[in-house]
Amino acid sequence: MGVLLKKIIFENCRTKIESICLMTTTDSLNIQIEKTSHSSIHKVDFDQLPFGKYFGDHMFSALFRNEAWSDFRILPFGPISMHPSMAALHYGQSIFEGMKAYRADNGDILLFRPWENARRLNRSAERLCMATIPEEYFMDALSTLIDIDREWVSGREGHSLYIRPFMFASEAILGVRPAQEYTFMIFTSPVGNYYNSPVKLMLETHYSRATKGGTGTAKAAGNYAAALYPAKLGQLKGYSQQLWTDSSTHQFIEESGTMNIFFVMNGKLITPSLESDTILSGITRDSIIQVARHWRVPVEERAISVDELDDAIQSGALTDMFGAGTAATIAHVELVNIRGVDRVLPDIKTRQLSNDIARFLSDIRTGKADDIFEWTYRLPR
């Protein structure tokens, strides 16, 4: 593709994004609601609740066409129809978010920092040259859907209602250009813990999750597809996920599987910096950093080399290592394979900081602790 053609496509994409952002965002949604006649909640085994097996009764859908969002609907959860030439299937314009709803002891439904998911969805949309959706539309759709299916939030220990907002290019067109039609949807799934035991990581020094100049900072479907094969190779060797390194040299650590990664070394909480455009800006990541700084724990966002990590493990300077994300919240790392050698980490019971942060975030999400950061959104009854 010539330089001139690339420039024309980019300018058209930027013009389109700017025009979308200028549209009015003050109109309230007129959501058409069609409720299911038969709830499927009785099919859920809440005593054995795996991640992502069951789905709520309803889903939200909206259509972007002619530079405006319309056709706001909540309807029974089920299959959707699509044209064989739908742009997302061929050119990968597909993004998503992950978030959770929790039930407080008084029965209220709490959402954790949902507006941050709306903002990140729009950042992902801009990177993939897709339509953005006003935050108030996002919040109105989200709260209406969860209110209808609020009984799906069980309130049991370790349970939550996982929420999947996503957007894809739904225009039927064969041609490499930004689509002009998009579908935005939200559905839910009652879930238990993502990981039921500490994770084992394998350092990845060949494959890459993301490259500089790519879509690593976006929550794009293609990022996850690219990670499946190396993750499978690691799982065949007995490891839960990869410990991703930079694509240029494979000397610096970036993420862990589908999570941001944290280390506690010499009393400092350390995590890779977001200055690179290859690391996803995790909402849980940001929450952990804010909590740690509030507790006056030294925090460093910087590059971390594989050699530094290996030396810290062997010397005892590293006392904690964990992944962070919406699905897992905090996932303790049991060991990491570095260049063919399993490095076993300190006993999880001795890891005070990660355990304290995990409990504190859980208490905020379920309304058991004062929301000093004003992170929770209490769903109106």
C-alpha cells in the first residue's frame, strides 16, 4: 500500500472520528425492552460456577448508522444474524470490555469504575477507526440491562456478574476501509473465580503479544487471537500463561497472559510503564497503584528486564509477583520459567501487600469498605 493511499485512509479515519465525537450526547436513550418469557437462571449451578459457561437472560444492542447511534434495544439473550461479508469477520474491527457487578450485603448492585470501561472502549474504537459511543449512552444501557437481570448477581463469596460490552463493524462490505456501520452490544455471565489456584508462567522469548505501533493499548479482539497459539504451547508444557516480553529484544517484561503484571522488590511495588504503546491500560492495574500509593507504598512504573527479575528471585529481593485484571482481579504467581528454569516464588501466605490489596478491592466492590476513591456506581433500585 503506497504512502499516499495510507495518508488518505488515515485522514478519512481521523475526520470520521472527529465528526462522531461532535455529535450530541445529551439525548436520553429510548430503549425498547423485550423481556424473555422463560428465565434460564434455574439452569445455573451456583455451587459449581465456572467462568463463562452461563449467560444472563437479556442483552443490549444498538446500531451506528448514518453517523448516529439508534435502535437501542434490550432483548432476550440469543444468537444474532450477520451477513457473510460483515466487515468485522474479514478486517478485524472488533473491540470489547470486561467488567463486573457485585451484590452488597444490603442487596444493592454495585459496579466498579464502569465509566473507565466506557472511556477505554472509546480509546480502543479510535485506534481501530471505529465509532465511539457517548459515555452516558454506555451507562444508561449498562444500568438498564443489569437492573433487568439483577437477580443474576448471586452475592455469594467469590461470585460476580461478568459484563461484556463489545462493538464490531457490522457493515456488509468487501473493501479495506473503515466500516460505516457498527453494532454495540452488552451481555452478562454469572461467574466464580477465574483462577482457582496460583498461576505458573513461562517467559516468552519468541512470540509477541503486541508490537510497537500496533494495537497493544487497545482491547482489540485480534490481540487475543494472536496470543492463543503461544499460550497453547505453554499450556502443553504445564504453564498457565505466558510472561510476555517486548517484541524488539525480548529483554523487557510487558504483561502476563491477559493481565498486567506486578512485582514487589525490596519493599517497592513495580509494574511496567505504559509509556510503550504495547501494554493495555488496565483499570484494575490503575486501582492497585492508587491503593498502594494511598497506603504510602513506594510505586515504580518503569521498564523491568528479565535479568533483573531473575536476579531478584534468586537473591530473595522479590517477595511477591501477581497478575491483575478484571476477570482474575489479582492472580498470584506461583513460579515463572525463565530460560528453561522454573523459579519458585515465595509462599503466597507470606505476601502481605497483594493479599491486603485483594481484600481491600473486594471489600470496596461489595460495599464492605468505605469507598474512599469514589469508584463504585450503585445501581438505582
